[in-house]
Amino acid sequence: MNIILFGAPGVGKGTQAAILAERLGVPHISTGAIFRSAVAAGKPLGLEAKRYMDDGLLVPDELTTRIALDALDEPACANGFILDGYPRNIGQAEALAAALTAKGTSVGKVIYLTAPLDELVERMLKRGRVDDTEDVIRTRFEVYDAETSPVLNYFRAIDHVTEINGVGDVDEVHERIVAALNGSVQVDNA
Ligand code: AMP
């Protein structure tokens, strides 16, 4: 099953994607994490991406789609994957759909995690990532509203979206996601 974790910055996509990927035994692909490790390693990709990340802006599609689709090309993704932080605009959603169609597969399920804005901001400030300052957080929400939230309607139009309340402790939210996926995928009730 190909799963996309979707939602606003700070909603817990990364945390939930990691736990779910482990439980399902499929790769967790986070474009943000790929960029951060390229930054840490001083790679040209990181230097380019950092210019946008530091300001809370989207890294250009050309770069982002290439790294996302390269990751999906790995043999480990053949039995499914959890995507976190991609796609983030309509162009990326279309590129993903085209790439999956070319592979004879498709987006299986979009899990849309939600939480109130004040809780999102509080979580991000606690997380304390370099791009979690107040100014940058504000920009990231603006970018989410303008560019990323339309992706939800794109997926809703093709009937993929399940909305999950992201408020609660990590295990509680995880179990909600598993319950929503049951019926779509075999999840061991470990
Ligand atoms: P994240 O870890 O998902 O919050 O991503 C951190 C930053 O990486 C974002 O604020 C963007 O600058 C960049 N980034 C991650 N994923 C994407 C994407 N799909 N499109 C464009 N930029 C991205």
C-alpha cells in the first residue's frame, strides 16, 4: 500500500510516518529529511535546498520531485511506502501520480492529520528545529495554505483521503491511523 501522510507543518507527519513505516515494514520517505541530511553532509543538493528551507519556502519542484521520485525508484518501495512531506503543491501531486501510473501503481491512501493552529505552533516551537523560528513558521503556514492545502482537494476528487484527528499522544494517534487503514492494508495488531 502506498500511503501519503498529509497535513500542516507540526501536525506530526514525520513522527507518525516513522512508526507506521516500521509497523508495515515499508520505507518512510521524507523529502524534508532527505534535504536536511544533504545539508548536514554539505552536499550541493543541501546547499541549494537550504536557501529555501531557511526561509520556510518550498524547494523548487525540479529538485524536490527528482529526489522524491529517485527515492520511490528504490526496490524497497516496490511493496509500498509512506510518503511524508511530498507532494506539497499541485505540480508535485501530478508528477507523483504520473510516476506511479508509469510503474503500474497509484496513490493508495492519503491520511490527512489535523490539529488546531495554536497546538501546531506550540509543537513546532518545542521541536526547535532551525526552521522553527516564529517568522519562518509563519511563512510555512502561508505556503501551506496557498500551495499545499489545494493538494487535499486534488486527492479528495479521486477519493483517497481519510481525515484523522492528530491531537493526543503519539500512540493514540498511531492507533487511529491503523484503524483507518485496516480494511485497506493488512496491519498486524502487534
Ligand atoms: P519538512 O521536514 O517536511 O517540514 O520539510 C522541511 C523543509 O524542506 C520545507 O519547509 C521545505 O523548505 C523543504 N521541503 C520538504 N519537502 C518539500 C516539498 N515536497 N516541496 C518543496 N520543499 C520541500
